[in-house]
Amino acid sequence: MIQYHQIDPIIFEVGPLAVRWYGVTWVIGFFGGWLLGRKRAAQPGSTWKPIDVDDLVFFSAMGALIGGRLGWILFYGFEYVIDDPMRAVRVWQGGMSFHGGIIGGLLATFLFAVRRKRHFLDVWDFAAPLPAIGLGAVRIGNFINGELWGKPTDVPWAFIVEGIARHPSQLYEAFLEGVVLFFIMWLYTKQPRPRAAPTGLFLLSYGVFRSLVELVRVPDENRGYLLFGWVTEGQLLSLPMIIGGAWLMIWAYRRNVRGGNATVS
């Protein structure tokens, strides 16, 4: 087993400004997604230009940040905000929800699609392999912050936190949602796929990975288990992703309509 040594979440401070590792992981995520988007746009036959990728990442970032915060307020922190309304704007105290972030990102990229006169499913399909680096990086940020630990366990790779050996659930998520999801999506989208299939695969894969890790992750203290003594909020929020993603893939392959992200097969 491994002793967990608390890492200072603040890298450095300049007056009232504090640069935190968690914030840096978000920057890494958006920068990584931008690099991947630029690489994919540069492929022969791509209908995407570099400026399109720049704007897509900007829209995605705004949607993910705003949606992530609003999602945390609605799904996890509503009681805190009712007791202290200013908690809603004190982002430095933490509080982001991936499910809120994905909703915000989808809405923002839908708006991008409308403005650029692209089919919104083509935009979502192009963006599908881009978030994985960020998902993995942010989970590393959770690990540095010493939050979202798993249940007590005796596995050899457990981390001892305050005298208790626990599953490093943040690292499980970093591996599954970051590394594994990236390779699944990047390899799958190397070839043209039916319109909506990449989006469906992303939703399905993330939903499954998140639900699996939730089995060993300690739920938020103010939520606990919501059903049957083991179902968490994260699993309930992931269920529509699993169902919707599977339906999208079936629908996409039955229609077999070619997307508009490439001009050649």
C-alpha cells in the first residue's frame, strides 16, 4: 500500500491571486483538445480549418466551465447555495460537475454549429475524441486536491489516507476516462463513421466508465447512496448517457448517413 502525501493544491500566489493545480489541469485539457483538433483538421480531405478548431475549443470551454458550475449547483451543491448564495460564485472553493459540463459543452457547440452553418451532429462527432485528455487531467487534479477518494480496501495499490487504505478512484477515472477513452475515440474516428456514431460512442463509453468507478468511489457526503444502498448520483446522471449513446449508435448505423467532416472516404 502507498502512503498518500498531501500535495499543496496551490502552485504559487501573487497577492490575492492563487494559481492552483486544479485550474492548470483544466488548461491542459483545453490545450490538449485544441492540439488534437488541429491535428485532425490538418488531415487530407478534412472540411475543418484551423480557425474553426480555435473557435470550437473556445465555445466548448465556455460551455463546459459554465455548465460544469451550474451542474454542480443543481446536482450536488444546491443546499450549500441556498444556505450561502455567494457560494455559487466562489469557484476557488471547488465545485464542478462533469455531467453539467457535458450538457453545457453540447449546447455551446450546437450554437457554434448554427453560427457556422454546420450540421450539429458533425460538430459533435468531430469534437468527440477531444475531451479525453482534459477528463484525465482533471482527475489528476482531484488526486492532487486529495478529494473524491474511494472506499476502504486492502488492494496492494491502495493509498493510505488519514490512516485508512482507500481505492484511488480519481486515478481509476483518470485512466478510464482519460487514457482508455482517448484511445477508443481517437482510433474509432480515424476513419469516417456514420453521422452521430462517434457522439454515441463517447456518451456510451464515458457513462459506462463513470458508473463502474462509482462502485468503489465514496459518494458526496450530502448525497450518499440514492437507491438500493449502492446507486449514486453519478450513476443516475450517467444512465441517460449510456442509454442515449447506445441509441445514437444504433440509429446512426441503421441510417448509415455519411457525416460532413471529410470530403473523401
